[in-house]
Amino acid sequence: MKVALQMPNQLFEDTSRLEADKTLLVEHPRYFSDFDYHAKKLVLHRASMKAYAKGRDLEYVEHSEAGSRIREVFKEADEIALFDPVDHKLGGELEELSEEHDTRLELLQTPLFVNSMEWNREFFENHRYKQAPFYQEMRKRLDIMVDEDGKPEGGKWSFDSDNRKEAARRRRDSGGRDLQQRVRRGGPQVRTRGVQPHERNPG
């Protein structure tokens, strides 16, 4: 039997590549309790998972049962398939279960990224880890703001030099200069309701 696992951030419309006899949608601790997540993030995960599960032929695994249920599945199944979680800890745990129970583990390329791992490896075999060549190649590959000859629109790949210009200086009116001079001379203090003068309340 082949079983597919889906994680909270893998709610893809098309999961046909998993080709499994059974699918488990798992509230995995990695996405719910391994870190001190913001409550709204947890609400988003659970609400989106519940909505995704409606009308789909899958088993919903609650957070409290996730660890034991995944272990059971590795015992029962001949093969486990899931989209690559791109998480070293989670991936390592699944590989350990695979070895422990002699269950084949198939990690499919995730749709979360534009590039595949293989494409990135091949590109950086011949290029240094610099942003500019990678950026230019992606522009060409994805046909983003390039002309028919693959040249950049606007005549150049980067307009960073335009971002290096010094910001325009703000002009102060005479009233502002007068107030600054009074503060420097230790003039009258400005009081705000509920706030003590600064010499008594330095914070």
C-alpha cells in the first residue's frame, strides 16, 4: 500500500503526482508546536486545512495524534510519498522512520518554488553565488521584462545606481530652528499630560 502525507503548507490543488492509495493530511508538530508560533498563524493553518479537507478523500490527523499516526503508517505502508517539506529536521525524522520500518520514502519536488533543486545545482556549478547573474538568468528564463532578443527592457539589468543617490535634504522653517536653539540652551520644557519632565523621567 502506498500512503501520501500532506503537511499544513502543502494544500495544493493538484496532488495527482502523489499517486497514493490513501492520503493523510497531518497537523504536524513542526508547524504547530515545535516553535512559539503566533496564535493567528496556528488559526490560519488549522482553518485552511479544515477547509481544504472538505469534499476530499483523505484522513485528517489532529495535532495530538500526529506523531503516533505517522509512525503507524510507516509500519503499515510499503511506500510513503509526500512533497519535499524542505525542512531538514522533518525530512530527517521521516528518513529515520523509513529506515526503521524498511518503508520506501518518496520525496517529490515541491510546487512551492519556481526552480527545482536540480536546476539550482546545475546553474551554480558554473556560476559563483552572486545575486546579479542569477537574477539576470531568471529574468531571461521566465521572460520577465526582456525584449525579443533577451535583452533587458530599459537598456540595463539593474537600476541600483539610482538607489544610491543621497536623499534630498529637508528644509527646516525658522520656527523649527528656534525651538532647537531653545532646547540646546535648556529653555522651557515641553510638558505632555501624564509625562514627567525629562530630568525626572529620562526614559
